[in-house]
Amino acid sequence: MARVCVFCASSERIDPAHVDLGYAVGAEIARRGHDLVWGGASVSTMGSVARGVRDGGRHTLGVIPEVMLPLEVADPDADELVVTLDMRERKGRMDAAADGFLALPGGIGTLEELLEIWVGVTIGIHRKPVVVLDPSGVYAPLHDLVDRLTAQGFVRPEAARAVTWERDVGDALDALESGLGGPPLAPPLPEPADVVEEILEAEP
């Protein structure tokens, strides 16, 4: 059993297919005997992922910043709901609780979560698998951008390979499971100069 952290959308303006994808992901996480760590919201894809996991009989741990409580989006059915002071604490709690990370299509919040956890694995902060599930190609421009940045020397090839990109729910969970409890998914730690360069490249 593992705790899978899912990053995904909270917008209710998106195509319902993304919400359906969230439920399918949650159901598959539960079917494989895993639990969920997520942002604690009940809306959009965030809500459907959690429902899929709970309908499959598995545990959901939500982590939500207190600033979002007045918006009434916190999931009242979460098995555990941790309220944090701010977004930074929220991400830290989610990261620490998770054994692996799965990013679904989402907005700038999802992108920020994905990129931070991606940087973490490339510089050796953690050795947890990171997978992007993108059936409809929402992230295709991002994937292409990373390829261009790698070709132009801004991103090390090992860093680019630290994330697995999949289009199928089953393949995405297979990829995530392959990085659990086995050899580290991340490359060996780079030389100190490369670490400094990677940290500087990650700064806004």
C-alpha cells in the first residue's frame, strides 16, 4: 500500500471529461490498494479523485490552507482533513505524506506543484516517483518546452527524464508503482555545481 499524492484542477469551468478522468484515477488508485493525499477540496477534479478513492474503500487525506475554508470548498467527507496556515505549509505536508506523485491536467496551481516536486527529485531532495497523466494533450506544450529547454542546455537530460509522461490511467499507475520501494527513480546526485545551477534555474 502506498499514499499517492494527486495534483489536479479545482476549476469548475473545465471540460467534464477531466472530472471523469479524476474519478477514474481515484477508482484505480483504490483498486490497487493505495490511499490518496490531495488538496482537500470537494470541487472539480479534486473532488472526483477523492470520491473515486473513497468509493473504492480506501483512505483520503486532504490538506487545505485555512484561507480556502471560507470558500466552502473543503471536502466534508475526507477521512482526514489537515488545515494549514498557508500554501507553503500545505505543500510541505502533502509532500511529506506521499510516497509518489501523479499530476493530472490543471491550472497554474497544479503546474506550480508539479514543477516544485520535479525540481525536488532532480536535485536529490526526494526519491519519489513523479508521473504526469495527460490523456488529451493539455500538457503537450509543456512537454515540448521541456524538450526545447533540454536541447538548448537549460535543463539537464537526467532532470528531464525524472518525470514520466503517460496518456492512460493504468499506464500512469504502473509507472508510479514501478518507482515505489525499488531503485530510486531520480538520477544519481549531480555534482555540487550542477545542484547550484538547478536551484538557480528553478528560481522565478
